[in-house]
Amino acid sequence: MKASKMICPAVALASVLTVLCFVYSTAPMADSTQAAPAGSKPHLTHLPPTPDSLTFCGERVPLGNQATAEAYDREMIVNTFWHSNTILIIKKRQRFFSIIEPILAECGVPDDFKYLCAIESSLQTTAKSPAGAAGLWQILEATGREYGLIVNDEVDQRYDIRQSTYAACRYLRQAYARLGSWTLVAAAYNGGMARVTKNMDTQRQNSYYDLLWGEETGRYVFRILALKTILASPADFGFNIDSTAIYPPLRYHTERVDTSIADITQWAIDRGTNYKSIKNLNPWLRKNTLTVNNKAFEIMVPDTD
């Protein structure tokens, strides 16, 4: 007889693993995307409810009209399931609405326009559109200057929470004097007063809901209405956000500045804070310097106590 060869255990194990790998690699794989068993509900989605009645600035929304109802329904679905954006607006609203609401009231502008501000910028103070609109209210540079804002290399008050809100109110009041409807005013904020009056004259209608618009302006008011509905009761639309998760109002005091600042960084340090904190509260400060000519500025300074 021939003597049998000794087989190393490690080699034997490797051979077995090789065979197993070959078997599994050639065997048909189970279909991981196969249909769920009959009767199961792998993903249950609830559509947002439609209210019985709805208003914007006290003006009735004709939800009985099918086209109006469907346009509103579209924006409700988009904003209900655009979770990241809507959640962030819910978390930020207390912070910015607490500043915006008193100014709207002071200027005689309906409170519902805070929702217009929210859809314009998603309440991002540094938001800027591809067209160059900037700040919470997304104001164009020329429009900002027209309505009293300073826009230059050092200062851009379109990013100033308070001053931009006052400028927006001046526009809204002027548009209302011309159009006589707050709903049309909202449309004008998006499309311009000239376009709104042209549509009214051409189509011989005076209601936003009876006028044919381009895609953006045609959705614009309904986006505002959808956000107003959701923010009135977020939990009804699946946004169960604990009050402790809501961003608190900004804690600050204002300091009137009537002389130029050569170094805002040092100015901040002298007040027990830093450049970053000053810039976060005052994104309208575009450089590390501030030149004061004939108009004083108010800088928001964080409270440190």
C-alpha cells in the first residue's frame, strides 16, 4: 500500500470555504423586492385633512371650487411630506415670528403675511435666491433701496430682520392701496403689481382664484395657505414636535451706533461677545467695518447673563 498524505487542517478548512462560496454564489438568490403578503400594509400614508373653511387675511378661500380645492390640496401634500423643510420652519417660527408679528401689527398689515415670509425664505436669515433676492423676505436689491433699505458693500439691510420687515410692510400697504385685496397683494409680492393689474384687466376678473397665472404665482398663495394650516396645528399633520425642541426666541439687546466702527471684531470683544455672535444676529453687516454717515444703526448684541 501507498502511504496516505497528511492534510493540513488550515488547508482543509480553506477548501471547504471555497466550495461553500461557490455554492452560494451560483445558487439563485431570494427576491428581496418581492411583494408583501396579501392584506399587509407595508407603508401606511394618511392624506392631510381638508378644512371646511379657510381664509387669508380675513378673505374667504373658495374651497367649493374644484380647481381651488385641488391647488390647495397639492400644496398641503407637498408641505406635509416635505418633512425636513416644514420641521425646520416649525422649530424656527417662535424665534422669528416674535419679531415679525409686532411689526406687522404696527404697520397695519394682516398677521397672515408672516406665512408669506416663511415660504419665501424658510425663515433662513441669510437666504439668497439665484435671482438675487435676499433675506427673510427675499427682497431684490433695487426693490430694497426703493422701499428705504441701505444696500452697499458694508451694509445690506435686506438681511436685517426688523428693517426688512418694515420695508416689506411698506410694499404690502402700497400694493393694497392699489389692488384692494390682500390675496392679490400676496400674488403681487411674487409676480409684481404690474403683472397682477395686467392679468385683471386682460381677463376681466378681480379675484386671485378666478385668474389664470403662471406656474409660480398660481401656486404662491396656496403655498402660504398650506403653511398657515399646518402651523396652526402641526400635530394634526404628523409633526409631533415637543415644545422643548422648538428654538427659543433670540436673547439680545440693541445698541444704537452713530459713529463709524473700524473693527467690528474688537467692538464685539469690548462688549463681552465675539464677531461670530454679532454676525449671526446681524447678517446685514457684510464686512468687519461699519461706516456711519447721516444715519445711525441699531446692532443686536447677544445677552450674556
